[in-house]
Amino acid sequence: MLERNRSFRFYQPELGHDLPHDPFKAIIAPRPIGWISTVDEHGRQNLAPYSYFNAVSTRPPAVMFSSEGTKDSVRNAMSTREFVCNLATAALAEAMNQSSASVAREVNEFELAKLATAPCRLVRPPRVAASPAALECKVLDVLQLRDLDGQPTDRHVVLGQVVGIHIDESCLENGRFMTAKAVPLARCGYNDYASVTSVFSMLRPDEVL
Ligand SMILES: Cc1cc2nc3c(=O)[nH]c(=O)nc-3n(C[C@H](O)[C@H](O)[C@H](O)COP(=O)(O)O)c2cc1C
């Protein structure tokens, strides 16, 4: 049904907009935050949040994150072919934010954000010990984004297969991971964040109880 009296603003990103701030990321919100830990070829640790992050497949379980610029995380993932996605939670918001500081390659953001590490089982990067879930990943592919003119951009999408999953037992209830108990943090637009504190359930049309 068409609603009356609604007016829409339209703009073409290529030509710009007349808003004080770019609304793009506020529209695609909330975005999960992949808090990516990696090591470089010398074993030096790195940690940074990426909200251009998501799951892309269940079988095989696969995730992606995208780097705007050739940042340390993508560099490390390309050279060592491994990364870990730690679940960023409301309780870890400050530390997550600190780990996003633009610092020299050799700076360990685990130390910068005063975060303890815990070892992974199948990959070299450590996980964030305080995070209630972490995905150990091996790199499947790194795609360099091209624009509509076919021009390569300095945007790099890292695809990884999840080979190991850590779950804090306290987030499990009746064998289910209780998302609202973990209180994941999500990125909205501008400097805004959201956190998941409640969920509701719906069955798909072809599902029965
Ligand atoms: C919540 C949040 C989400 C972010 N998401 C991205 C992202 O998706 N892609 C990106 O390139 N930078 C993103 N950034 C910025 C990076 O975290 C930042 O540039 C960081 O220094 C990169 O670290 P690295 O060079 O160690 O990889 C984000 C920052 C914050 C705080």
C-alpha cells in the first residue's frame, strides 16, 4: 500500500549530498563489529575493530571484513592467512574503541587497550580473553574492490573460513548461545553504537514448532 504524504530525499553518492554528514553508514545499521586479531610475519600481535564485517555463509562457516585502506589487519591476514574475530560487547566498548587508534604497525593494541590475550587452538593470533565468543579463521580470499569504471580501489575484503569457535559457557542456556546475555555491541552511523539487550523470535512461514 502506498503511503500518502511521505517525501523522500534522493541523492547519488557519486555526485554528493547536501546533508551535513554522510548518512550511508547510519542507514546500514546496526552493523556487527568484527574485532579482528592478527599477527604479522614476525608474530607481532594486532587488534582492531571492523564494522564492515559479517557472516557470509553457514556451510562452510565463513565471514568477511573490509579494510578501507591497506591497514595492518588486512596486511597481516594477507601475509599469515589467519585472523580471529572476537565478539565486541557493551562491557568491552571502551577497550574496543581504544584498539581502533591509528598507531604504528609495531604497536600491540592488546597492550594499548589493556586487554589480556588467550591462545587460539588452530591459528596463531590470540583471542581477546574477556570476549564471550571468538572465531578462529583461515583466509579464503582477499578481494580488491573495483568501482563501476573497473578502477581498483584501496578497499580490501578479506574472506575467511571459520575453523574454530570459542564460546563462554556462561552465555549458553539449554545449548543455545544467548545473544542478549553477551550484549554484543553494534556500530550505527556517525559516532553511534547500539547494543543488543533483548531479542524476539519468529518462525519462518515454512517452519513449524
Ligand atoms: C567501531 C569501529 C568500526 C570500524 N570499522 C572499520 C571498517 O569496517 N573498516 C576499516 O577500514 N576501518 C574500520 N574502523 C577503523 C579501524 O579500526 C582503524 O583504522 C584501526 O586503526 C585499524 O587498525 P589496523 O591498522 O591495526 O588494522 C573502525 C573503527 C571503529 C571504532
